[in-house]
Amino acid sequence: MKPRASRTTRTWTWAAIAGVIVLVWFMYLVRVPVTRLEEALPPAPSVRLVDPVINKETMLLDPTPLFLPTAFNSSRKDYVPLEPDGAFAGFEPKLTFDPTELELNLPSPTAVPGSPADALAGDPPGAPFIGFGRANLVVEPVGRRGAYVEIAEAGSGRTVFGKAVADAHPPASSLPWQPMEFMAAVDSAGLVGSVVPTTRSGIDEVDAYFGRYLVDTLRVGQRLAPGFYRISVGP
């Protein structure tokens, strides 16, 4: 009986030890959470330091136009208005003239003529307007002329002949005609062919008349040296 009782006691002893170990291991795994009170965070400071890198990046990416004031290129200054008459209070006066002895070098007064005729009479040279409004001028009519002929070298433009021709009597003289031009070629034997009109007067009879007049009456072929010429005829 004793050996069996001894084995039974040892069995329960190891079972109790194993139970204690399991209980301790279970208590280690399962723990009651501990409640902790979170501390209140301190308030954020009103002034924060600006990172230089962030500051430069903000300036580069800022879409504000450069001519508008920003926090980086302007500052506010308090305006203090000055007292009346106080803007120039700190400057001493610099007077050009002595206020006690003021002397101005003014020219002598000019005498004003009594009438416009007196003013014109003293106007040099010789009072050319003194006769205005005092006498009726007799205007002599200008003598009538037939035309004015001017001949110039075609190459250089130098005028070789210019004269009013009184013996020219173009047809339809009562009608206004425009100045005309002719081209002429002259060699050692005289006029080559006939004069060629380049600008017409607007009246065919007048063009034909002066074409014959330059050749037959004025005789430009015998009058001019060899060369090419531009002949202008005006009223």
C-alpha cells in the first residue's frame, strides 16, 4: 500500500506544480490595461521661425506681380502730419534782393503809337505799309503773253533757254490749257525728226500748234547744240 500511495502523492505534486506554472504563464499573457491620462499639449507659439528654404521657394513661386507691395518688399510706416507752415521750418531763407532796398533794373517804358498808321510809319525800312487805306492804288494791267518756253538738257537738267514768247497765239485761247512738255533730239544738222509731246495740255489744237511753233517759228533745231532736250511750255 505504501508504494501506491507514494506514487499518487508525487503525481499530484507534479500536477500542482504544472498547474501553478500554467496559471503564472496565463497571468503573464492576460494583463489588465492600465489607464493613463494624456497630458494637455502646450499652445502653439504665435510667432514661428521661417525656414530660409521655404521662404526662398515661396518668393520664387509667388504669382503676385512684382510691382505690387508684398510682405517681402515693403513695410508700413506711420505717417505723422506736420504742423501748418512747418514743412520748410528747418530751412533758412535765401533772398536774392534786399527787402529794405529793392532795386529792379526794368527797361524804360515804350511809347505806344496813337494810331495804326503812326505805328506803320515808324516801321523800317521806309514804311512800306504807310499807303494802306489812304489812297487808291492804280494797278496797271499786265500785258498779255502767248506762252512761256523753257528748254533744259535731258541729262543734266540745266536750263539753256527760257523766255516768254509774245508772238505765240494758240487757238482756243479763251479756254484754259495746262502746261505741256516735249522731247527733242538735235544733231549737227539740226532737229532730228519732230518734237515728241510727253505731257499734253488737254486741248489737241493747242498741242498741235506748239508742236509746229517750236519747229517753224522758234527754230529749236538751229538754236540748240546737239543733244537731247526737254521743252516745257506753259501759259
